[in-house]
Amino acid sequence: MSQDLRRPGSGSVAPPGRGSPPWWLIFKQESSEMWASGRVLRFLTLYAILMSVTAYLLATNNDLKLVTMKASVVVAVTSTITFGLFIGLVIGAESISGERERATLEPLLLTPTGHRQIVLGKFLAALSAWPAAFLLSVPYVATLSHGDPVVWTALFWGGLLGSLLAVAFVGFGMLVSIWSDSSRISLFVCLLVYAGLLIPAQLPTEFLNSSGGVLVSAIDPLESASQLLTKVVDEGRSLGEAWVYFVAPAVMTALITGVLFLYSAPRVRLAAE
């Protein structure tokens, strides 16, 4: 690419990067700033503390025979997904509205780069926190498995479901950010939705095992992921028996990314509409 991409608010000019698409230049600039500023590292530090506490409590209960080893692994992987998605959601929620608030969005929108390219670069930068969060969880899950081969099944499904949901949650955060006047509004809306998705996990087991509970679990993507991990990892069932719980994460991801890039991305403006 022959044109320079100015980073809003920084006054610096990114290298031309001949042959590099605009979204790649934006991704490199955004991700380097996110990591160099320590913003993502602060989230990951908090995440590591939460995972350490979770793993300690699970290990203690496992020693007391209150929770089985496989159930502990499922809880650890579910916690990884829950905590990891929170990071991407918060970053995505601030990605557009935050720059609009700081009046740093205009220079980027005035470049010859298409709006979809801008959104794609920011989207991938916000998504970059998830692989780091997942890798941080591997030692905890491996320790709780006590060398049992179930760890590979847990990590496979945790990585797959977490990656699908990470795409969906970052995309949702960016959708709200595009249409919000301020980052405060976008963060409030995103956290409200996030809290709502966590409610089914707090419902009694008796209800979740009923027909209504199965329906709620199959609709809520976070609870669907938890139920799928329980069926496949803890209970040893095949995907054919638990496929219904894979539908919500897959559909949510496809729907949100479609709306984000096909409808909302071309409509990014200096002011929310």
C-alpha cells in the first residue's frame, strides 16, 4: 500500500508497508499500542489472579472429594472462557466510541482506507487478547487433570468454543461501540448483556435439567458452551449426543460478524446515529 496511515491522536505516521493491506497496518498499530501501554497486560494479570483462586478452590474441593477431577477441569475451562470473553468484550466496546469521544476517529476515517478495513483491523487487535488468555489457562487445566488424557479433550473444546465466542463477543462489543455516543454507554450496554448471559449458570440444577432449562441453556451461548463441556468432558458423551449445545455459539458468531462487517462497518461515522 502506497498511502501512509496516520494513527489518530498520536501524530505519528505508520510505515507505508508496500503491499500490506490497510487492515493489517491498522491491526499492527492498534495491537502494539494495546500491549505496549499495558492495557491488555492489566486485564491478563487480573485474569491470572482469578484463575489462580478458581484453581485453588477446585483443587481443594477435589482433595476433599467434593468435586470430581473431570468436573474440576470443566469448571476451569468454563472459567477461562467466561473471564477471557470479558476482556475482549471490554476492549471491543471501547474501540470506536472511545476514539469518537477523544476526537481521534476523524483522521482515520479521512484516510483512503475503507471503513470495513478499519473495523477489521480494530476487530483483530481486540481479539488478540483471547489467545493469550487461553494459553495462560493451560497450566491450570493441566494441573487439575492430574495427567489424565481428558485434558486434551477439555483444551480442544475449550479452545474451539472460546474462539467462537471470542469472535462473537468482540464483534458485539464493536457493534455497540459503533452505535454509541460514548464509551461509557457502550461499556454499560455490553456489561449488562454479559451479566444477563451469566444468569442461567446461577439457576438451580433441577431447573436446568428440565425441558425449560434445556431450552434456556441451548439459547444462551455461554451456558451452551458450559453444558457442551460438561456433556463431552465430564460425562464422556459424543458430539452427536450434545450437538444442540454447539448451535448457539455458532449461530451467534455468524450472526454478529455478519451484521458487523456487512451492515455496521460501512456506516461508521464521526457521530453515532
